Amino acid sequence: QVQLVEFGGGLVQAGGSLRLSCTASGLILSINAMGWYRQGPGKQPEVVESITSGGSTNYADSVKGRFTISRGNAKNTVYLQMDSLKPEDTAVYYCNANILRVGLYTRYDYWGQGTQVTVSS
């Protein structure tokens, strides 16, 4: 079994900061990439940031310069440092990982439980 557990959501004022974390556990051979998605009120889900096992990163234009993604040394943990938060950042944030499991030949996407981030004005 594989599971992703998220921590770090909460309520902050505009201009504040939060740090999200996500850790994958289970019978894992490798993790190709990890990233963060979000879905705000009345909005479609969107990719926020992602990072590969080699360290390559991608950013949504709306968060570039404010959010920073990184991998832990164990490579099964991903962080999202969120600075200069805006009310429009309010959303449920989901961790995602592309994982090759022990005993399988194909990689699959796994998802965290979601954590609420609320930014007040």
C-alpha cells in the first residue's frame, strides 16, 4: 500500500506565510515526481508546482516568485513554502506523487488527503 500524508494548512492573513509538507510511505521502488495541486471555491483544479527526482521544477504563473517547492533528502517528502499569500490562494491543496510500487511495472499517481489553506483580507 502507498499513502501520502499532508500537514501545514491553516488560516493566515494576506501577506503571511505557510509551509506545507507531504510524505509518501509504503512499498515504493521509486518516485519520479511530486507536486501540489489546488482547488479554490468555484474553481477548477490547477497545478501549483511540481518537482522531479532530478530536481527540475515547474511553477504556475500565479505563484511564481511567491511559492517554492523542494524535496527532502529522503526524496519521499515534498515541501511547499508559501510566502506573500493572497486571498485568491485560498483553496484545498493536494499532494501528488508519481510512484513505481514494489511488484509492479507501471507508475501510478497517488494523492494526499488535502489540506485547507485560507487567506483572509
